[in-house]
Amino acid sequence: MTWRLANALISLRQDVNQRWPNRDKASDGTIGDAAHATRESDHNPWLIVGGIGVVRALDITANGIDPGWYAEQLRLAGAAGDSRLTGGGYVIYNRRITRADFSGWSVYTGSNPHTKHVHTSVSRNASGFDRTDRWPFLGGAGPAPVPVAGGAPAFPLPAGYYFGPRTGPRESISCMARDGSDHHWVPDLKRFQQRMIDRGWPMPKWGADGMYGETVAVSEIGQICVQFQREKGLAADGLIGPNTWGAAWTAPIT
């Protein structure tokens, strides 16, 4: 059968490639293999539009991206009513599948645990699966944080990046970049700083100013993080990565 990939998934793949240009693609997939053809699967082009079968499923390799974040962002898009996902779409990753209304995750009991890739099936409605617009959470320098389980905002930086000193490598986001390129994340660092202030860690000199500083040693938030990380049993490097970020919200304010 002549087939094509749903336009919404073409856009999704393009946006994933733009965000993670060096990602692994070994487990990427669209049209199903012979095994898929023997069972009901969105990798099969069973939905016909203009005489052409449409594949409504896309697998993106987990290696080289932030798969948990990516899967959760898709779920949140569905929960917000994104027509590319509502009406029969779903996401599977790491033994979990989105609920029908995208309100959360359920245990996935299929034979493939989907640990090597994130599976996305889009809507069964052509008005949704053939949309060609961008996926906002993958566009631009980085997304705004969104709520996740427990009320903590998701870590806002791309995989491998962290809030740290201006004198660090390119992955160290100080919000003080010489060319202004990392100023996008000033509100996010402010949010973390304010959370630490609310927890009882005062920053009397600069407060929640959305900037990290030149080095860990001279950074108020860096020095606070060193102490906080020791308290929580984390690597006491003063850098704000996903674990330190999450710890600021997972424990009660003291």
C-alpha cells in the first residue's frame, strides 16, 4: 500500500531533530514491520486519506534526548487539548502509557516496554493528525517550566545543561552571557532562587535576581546550593541541575 506519515508527526520529528541535532536515531520508527502488520497498530497505514494510507505513529530514540521530559511535554499538550493528540492519540514510554484524556500515566503492559524509544500516536481526526504547525514545547531556545507531579515545575533547560557560573562551559547557564543568549532563562533561575528563599535560605545581597554569578565561590545561590546539596545527600558542586532543582520542591519548606 502507498503510505505517508501524518503531517503532525513530520513536524514533530523535524522539531525533535532541531532541538537535539546530534541525537541517536537507531530506534526511530514510522511504518510498521511484518510483526506490526499482523496486529492492530498505528504504525500500520490503516487510515486512508485520498487513497493513501496514513501512519499515525512515530518512535523517537530515547538515547540523545531527554525522553522523560519529551514524553511528559507531549502528555501535557494532550491534557491542554492539543487537537494533534486528542481524539485517539497517546504516548508510551518506559512501561507507561498516557490515559485516554492525558490526565496522567497508566502502567503499560505490552510486550515491548518502550525503554529504547518514545512512541507517539496522534489523533484519528484528520484535522488534528494533518496539522503542519510547530510543536511549541520544542521550539526556540527552551520551554517555560510546566507543572509536574507533586507541584514542582519541570527542569527548564535542555538535557546536559545546568544553571552555573559564567566561567563554566557552554552548558553552564549563568543568565549573564556576554552575547545575551542565555537571558531566556532568567525567569526560571529567579523562580528557583525565590523557592530557596521561601525555604529559609536568605540571599541578602542580590535576592532572586535571575543571575548565577561568575563562579560558584562568589555566587550567593551557588553557595546556598552547596549547603542544600549536602543536606539532601546530593553532589555538593553548587550547580543547579535536574536533581537539585527537583529537590527544592519535593521536600517541604522548612
